[in-house]
Amino acid sequence: MLNFFRNGGGDQRLTAYILISPAIILLVIFMVVPFLRGIQLSMTNQQFTGAEADNVGLENYDQILSVGLMELPPRPEAYPDRRPSVGWYQSSDGSAQFRWRTRAVDDSLDTIYDGLERYREYEVSTLVNLFGTDYALMMKEPLFWTSLRNNIIFALVVVPVQTALALFLAILINQKLPFMNVFRTTYFSPVVTAMVIIAVVWSFLYNPQFGLINEMIGVFGLGPYDWLQHPSSALPAIIIMSIWQGVGFQMVIFLAGLQDIPEDLYEAAGIDGASIWQQFRFVTLPMLRNTMIFVVLTTTILSFRLFDQVNVMTPDGGPENSTATMVWFAIRRGWGNGEIGFASAVSVVFVGIVLLISIAQRMIISSESALD
Amino acid sequence: MKRIGLFSVVLSLMLLLVLPATAQDTTEISLWFHSGQGGERDELDNQITAFNEMQDEYEIVPLEVPEGSYNDQVRAAALSGDLPCVLDFDGPFIYSYVFAGDLIPLDDYVTDEILEDTLPSIIAQGTVDDTLYSLGQFDSGLAIWGNRAMLDEAGVRIPEGIDDAWTLEEFNAAMDALAEVVPDDGYVIDFKFSYTGEWYSYGFGPQMRSFGGDTINRDGYDTAEGVLNGPEAVAWGEWLQNLFDMGYATATPVDPDADFTEGRVPLSYAGHWVYNLYQEAIGDDLVLIPQPDFGNGAVTGMGSWNWGITSSCESPDGAWAFIEFLMQPENTASMADANGAVPSRISALEADDRYGEGGDLYIYRQQLEQGVAVPRSQTAVYPTISTAMETAVNAIARGEDVQEVLDSAVDEVDSAIEAME
């Protein structure tokens, strides 16, 4: 048996296939097949109820991705007392808003406002005023775009902050001081705890009445804040807890990278008169380059997959959907409303977006290395 | 050698234990139920054990599924063909299950004795298109729990029955008066915002209806436009939002049950399921206040968890034998004892002092028998109404624009109706 694996020549190829086959089989069964099935489902209107599904082609994608800019009719002199189904009204905060309830209108919308009929299936997302004319940014599925926006904000904050913090912590715990293992274990412990448990604990910490965080900032005369109930603070609150939870993982990878740097480089730099900062800038950072690339790529992908903490802390997508994310959106539509076909299409779009971002990152990083 | 000897002894013992069980001719019947409150769960366990012991033709094999996502899991199981034989489910979901063909009719099994002695609301809940699909051991009761000592201190009138229920003005005045007597870390009314899922449709749908709105247009069930986001529904939303703005209610309670039992909040809007807990904690101070009339007549929720047989069941006779056992008056009575609900067998209800005039739970019976209780929307898109209401009520409590919140809820319900067509 041993000879079989050791044999050179033509047998080597066979050996290689045998050795990789378990991995390939598992990969095909659990990754490739479900993904292909997802693409197939995304072109149907499959429902959870098990009713026969029809092929709808690219309709789901059209629903998700359709965006339009609609020129609105001029604002009226006086706003109506009751909000019209379609038209201008004054919202409770005094601003002018455009209500667009096309389902409430039986006849052609063109009889009310000329040229708006083709936006019947759209919803108003944001009003913009360009050169004195009001426009409405229209989408068929505004919540998808809100989710995408939240994902991007989350990634833009979490990737740089978490990477920098992880590097800082890794340098701290890389010193040869007593009890260093205690600190390493402490920083790493949130990573091994289940995210759901951490999210439950943090929703208590953020509680406006009894939460520890409000108690603590109350000492300095701040707050109390409705962390998870206010549209401007809900996503930041989730960002803070996510960084706290995830930073230990990147820290350990940086630590491994730091310990790979030969000590004599620092000695040589020290003899050349390099200060601590210069040693960090010209020895540590360049030597950590590959570690850094790995950390940035994985953090980006992980931050786009944001779901667990959002679903536990703000199960309904947060105030004004400020914590809705793409995965949350797919699960709400698929699992909550039973629209499996539509949710599959959302997942496919999601994979496409993450793939594009990863490829773009790789291209930027490799073009930088060409400059070196 | 010694070790092998011991091993074979153990093995033959195990075989001896296993053999008689496989030799017997029992049919296993799978069953799913929602993992609700402790007392209810234990009582069901007892009844399953009793059923398994009293006969040896069938054996019920129960599986407990978490309540928060119960309906989602049932639908996932339906899609993959893994439904159990006997299924319990919350009343209004019956329309979507029947629409999907997941349940079989019970008409051929049910006896006249059961039909005549069961609350009409239970029969109505289990009937779709004149066909009976499900039966339940109990109906739900929904009204406002009050702390008599705190209400008296604030000088708030406690209604005797449904005929002198609070009006909207009286309710609002009670809020202001009670705000004066609650402790610093307290609030006036607990709306159970610690719950997730079905609660928001069950609990707040009736309030909306009492204001004149509803969760769907019940005339044809083909849209929610103009009803769920009409002026009456908006009036309800603004009223509810004001209670949160004034600090009378909280959307972020940590342990609302304890807030009531420990005297931090004088009113608690919750169903029958908290009765035993509250009763043990504050005893004679516990009062049940009938659902107020918010302008369009008092309305409350009804319907509760009930049992059906799925179309994938291979031994529906056994499944029925179990449901029939559950529906025996003494079993509905002991379940109602365990969870504070209204027993579905009329004979059990009449034998229960708590439902007699002056009894702790008499209001529930009045509400059910005199038309205050209204079923939830009888439509196959009910699951979407349920999630849309959960989102909307939470958004309103957080202070978002009521009209916009309800418009989005309509969009969600109406697109589900369109997807169904």
C-alpha cells in the first residue's frame, strides 16, 4: 500500500486524484451544486408553499436592479390636508414629500400626472432637487439598495479600523513580558464565543434604560442614547461591537506574521540608528505585506456577509432600515416571506458584488506591488 | 479475555432490551409542537405520555420546535417534504397551509359529540371553505392585565365587564393618571416588546380594527391598500406612537414580566399565557380589564394553537386518535389549567370557576361569546401580514413616520398577494 503512494511515473497522477477526491466531492456536493441550484431557482418564482413554480427568466433580477430618475410635477401652492395616493404632501416634520401609492390608483397614472405611468412598479427612494426641478430616485426594490449601502458603509469603516487595531494589539502582545498569554487569551476570547451570544449580551449593554454603556458615558454627563433605536446610531453601534468581536482573529494572524520577522533585521536597523517608529515603518510593515493582503481581503468578505449580529440585535432591519444588510434582505424575503426564487436572485447578485470587490482589491494590491 | 466477556454480556443485554420493542407492532406517529411556555409544554408532555401508555397501537414521537420561527420551519419542512404526521400551528396560518395542500380534512373523523361541545370560535378557526382542518384544546384570551393597588392609588376606574369597557378618552386619561403613581424606574403600560413574531399581529391588529382600520381589506382579501394605511390605521399608529413618546410605554424592556410582577408597571397588555405567572406574583391584586373601545367598538384577538393532520401522514387514523384524545374535556381542562387559556370544550369551560361570573378570567369568556373577539385575517398571505405587522409596530414605537411605515407594510402585503396569484 505504501509502495503504491510512493511510486513515481504514471501512478503519481492517479495518486494525486485519489488524494484530492474527498475534497473535490465535498466541494461539489456542498458548494458547486447548491450554487448552481441557486442560479436556477433565481430564474423562477418558487414559493415556500411548495406550489408549482414558473420560469420567469430575468424578472427577479429586473425587480432587484431597476433604478430610475423620475421628474416630478411642480409642488402645489398649498399642500392638501390629507395625503393623496399620488402627489405632494407635507410630512410631519414640515418637509415636502412625494407620495407614490400606485396600487391605490385604478386608472392610468398619466391622467393624474403626465408621463409617470411607466414608473408604476417603482417606489420612491429619495427626492433630489436639481436646478430647481424635483426628481425622485426610483427603485423597484429600494430595500435592496439600502441594504447594499449599509454593507458598503460597514465595510468602509470596519476594514481599515479593524485591521489597524488588530496590528496594534498584535504588536502589544508580541512583547516578552510576564502574563502575555493572559492578554492573548483575553483578546481572542470574543472570536471563539458564538456571535449570537455576543449579540444578545451587547443588546443588553446598549439598552437605553439599564445598559452598561449608557451608565458608563453617563458618568461624563453624556447620553442616555437609544443606541439601537435611532437611525443614526444603530449601524455605528453594530460596527463597534463587530470590531470588538472580530479584531482578535486578525490579531492572531498578525501575531504569526510578526513572529516570522527575523530578529536580526531589527538588530541591523538598530545599529544603523533607526528609531522605533522607523523600525516599524521600514522593517515591520514591509515584512507584513502578505499578511496584510490576506487580512484585508478576508475582513472585506467577512464584513459583507454581516448578518448574525444584525438579525439578533435589530431583527426587523433597524430604525428606518439603517441596519438592513444584503444577507439579511435575502433571508427575510426567502425565509420570512417564502419568496425562494426572489431570494435566490438576491444571493446571486450578492455573490457577484462581493466577487467584483475582491477582484478590484486584488488588482489594486498587485498594481501597488509593481511599483515597489 | 475478561473484557471481551463483559462486552458480550452488555451486548446481549442490549439486544434483549431492543428485541421486544421491535417485535411489537406499534406505529410511530411523528408530531411537532411549538416550544411555548413551561407549563404548557410540560402538560402536553404528560398528555403524550398518557396517550402512549393507554394503548399500544400507536406511539407519538414528539419534536419541540422554537416558537419564534415556528411557521418558517414548518414551511421549509413542507417544501422539502419532511412534515410530521401531527402538526400544531397558530390559528391564522391555517389558510396558507390549506392553500399549499399541507393539511387533510378532519370531517370524516370528527364526531358530533366533539362538534357540539366545542367553542364555536375554535370550529370557525379550523374551518376553511366549509371544511374542518384543525381543532384546538384552547382558545386565547386577550385583554389588559392590571394591578389593582396601583389603579386604585391613581383613582382609575376598573371596568366590571365588557359593557362598561374604557373608551379612548378614558384610556388616555388613565395613562396620565397612572404616570403620576408609577415608580421612577417604571412606566405605565407594558406592550410586551420583548416578544418576537406573531405577537404584533395578534395583539395590535385588534387595536387597529377598534380604531376603524384593519390589516387587510376583508372584503375579498385582495389588497391592504387604504385599510392598513388608511386614515383610521394612521390614527391608531399616531396614538400608539404617542404612548411611547410620552414615556408611558417602552420598546426596549429587559424583563417586562418582572416589571409587572414587581410593581414597576401597573398595566400589562398580554394574553392568557401570563395568567399563572401574574396570579402567583400579585394574587388578588390582579385584575383583567376588558379591551377598550377605541371608537369603532371593542375588538380583541382570538384563536390559538391547534392541531391538524398533514397530507404526508401515513397513518391519519393514529393521528386522529391522538387529536381525539387531546380534545377530551378533562384534557382540555388540565391544559387550560396549565396555561391560563380558555378550554375549548364547553363542558370543561362551564365546570371552571375562573370563567364563572366574577371569576378571574370571566372577561375572556364574555369577549369570546359576545363578538368582541375577531379572528385574524383569513387569507393565505397571513404569514406576510404577520411579519409586516411586526416590522410596522416596532417602527412606530421607535418614532418613525406612521404613514410611511404603514405604506411599506401595505407594499409588503400586496406584493405577497400578487405573488400568490
